[in-house]
Amino acid sequence: MNVLVTGAGGKTGRAVIAALVRRGVTVRPFLRRHSAIPGTSEPIVGDMTRAADWEWALTGMDKVYHICPNMHAAEIEIGRLATAAARQAGVAHFVYHSVLHPQTELMPHHWHKLRVEAMLFERQLPFTILQPTAYMQNIDWQTVVQSGIHATPYPVQTRISLIDLADVAEAAAIVLTEPGHEGATYELVGTAPLSQLDVARLLGEVNGRIITVREIDLQTWRKNAQAAGLSPYAVDTLLKMFRYYAAYGLVGNATILRCLLGREPATLTDWAKRLD
């Protein structure tokens, strides 16, 4: 089996590739710039906004796991090119890395993924859609440990269900290598909704110290993000996401992931213990 993994240079792409390689799958990474990824075949270095690069990338591929680069303003157009090229190439299975609750129009990067999901239906491709919630890996564990502070750009009461990226990768590998997942849409959630106070308490229990929560002012966050080089689109989109989280949280259920994995998903404590 030959699988193309797009967005292969990011943390999600690398985790999915590692899970596939462990299952003996031949993986071709699609990258924006050349990077060595263990266990993969010769990478495709190209631009997802060019149709010719998609045609080249999909040559000889049986399946594709499509991850659009994070906070990409052209995600809908990239989805159009990806699904058209996959149909033209006769890809046997297109797995799309979406997001939990893509119906939320107030978060543009969620809403754009919903538009791409609709394209999969319209292309009549054999598809599976994975909708992971926020990663535990988005927590800066080292900074939390060193400072004793869990800093968040939303209120301490904000409740978010989390998932370990390793569980996302394992679910992706299962869907790509085992039969019976075509036509399915799976929400991937690892934990019950956790407030930021819950997160701090659990991390503190693992680390053996009291972790406090500090809400970051959004204007301060904006200035720091701009100084770090984030694009205006990414900054604006993330601020909208933080405001949505503050108002509504991001609440999911672990039942589907539990069924896919055949075990309990990793808890935040499990994840933190691996790092401690």
C-alpha cells in the first residue's frame, strides 16, 4: 500500500507517518520544503496551491491522508485541488484531517474545513473524515514546569476536551490500513471537557507542584504573535478561535475514539507522565 501524507513536515504529519511506518506502509510525504522524515519514500516537495504538484504527488498512490497547513487562508482552494486530483488519479481512499465541530462559522478555520468535507461528498470519492479536538501537545509543558504557570488566552473556566496526538495518529493509521471505514466521519476526542483550572491541577499532580492559571490579555497575545512572525490571517483567525472558546468552550465525547482504538484514550495525566 502506498499512502501520500500531505502537510508531512508538521507535528501531525510526522506523527501519522510514524504510525503508518510502524504498520509497514510505504509513505510518500508531500512537503513545502525538503526535510528528512524517517521511514518514508522520496518526498514530493511542492505547493498545495498548484494543480500540477498534486498530480505529481498522487502518481502511483493508493491512498491519501490530507492535512492542510495550519491556519492556511487558501484551505478551501487547496481542498478543491486535492479532491479533484484524487478523483482524477483514481485514489482508493481519501482521508481528510478536519477538526472537531467544523460547523462553527465563528471560527473560520473550522468553517473552511466543513466546505472541504462537502467537496468529498460531491466528488464521490471513497472517504473518511477525522475530526480531532485540540491536542494536549498544544500545552507548552516545559514552560509550565519551569514557570509553574499555565497561561491561556481565554478564561480559566473555559472547558475544552483534549486529545493526545499519538492517539490521533493511531486512529489515522487504523482508518488507512483496516477495512470498513469508507464513508465515515469520526469525532476524535480523548478527554471529558476540562477547565483550565482542571488542566493546571492535573499537570501539577504529575509534576508534584502547584500550577497556577494565568489568562493572557488578547492584545498582549496579538503583539506577541505578530512579533513571532505569524501571518495577519493566522493572528486574526486564532483570536476568533480564542473568543469562541471563551464563550462556548470546545466539548466532545471520547466514545468514538475508544471504539476505534479498542482501548481507553490517553488522559492528560497519561500524556504528562510521558514527559515528566
